[in-house]
Amino acid sequence: MKLAKIREDVYINPYNITSIEFDDEYNTTLITMVNEDVFSLKMPIKKALDAICGSEEHSVEYEDAENYRRDNN
């Protein structure tokens, strides 16, 4: 499984994203997940999209993906 490193402390599975948008009022990028959690990030939307779309700089391979799926489902 590939995880996208959005920030130093935020890793997400790109397949669990339902939407991404930029909030001009608060100057934040909002990422909505399938479980309806929303991450509000103080970063340009382009940087978030680069991470989500697979930029090598942001890509992380989770080595024990099978156990991760069992533990988190």
C-alpha cells in the first residue's frame, strides 16, 4: 500500500480521499476522507495534490500492508 506524506505528522492513503478543495477564506486545503474525516492543512493545494497524486518526494511504501489492513478494518 502506498501512503502519501502530506505533512511531517500526516500520512494518508490516497484511495480513501473523496474530495480536496482550497478554502480561500481561511487559506487552507481541505481533504475529505471516505469516513468523512476532514484534514485542514495550512499549505498550497498544489503541494497537497502533488503528494496525493504520487510525487516521489511524498510517496511512502507501507511494508506490512496486509497487517495494516487487518488492524484498521
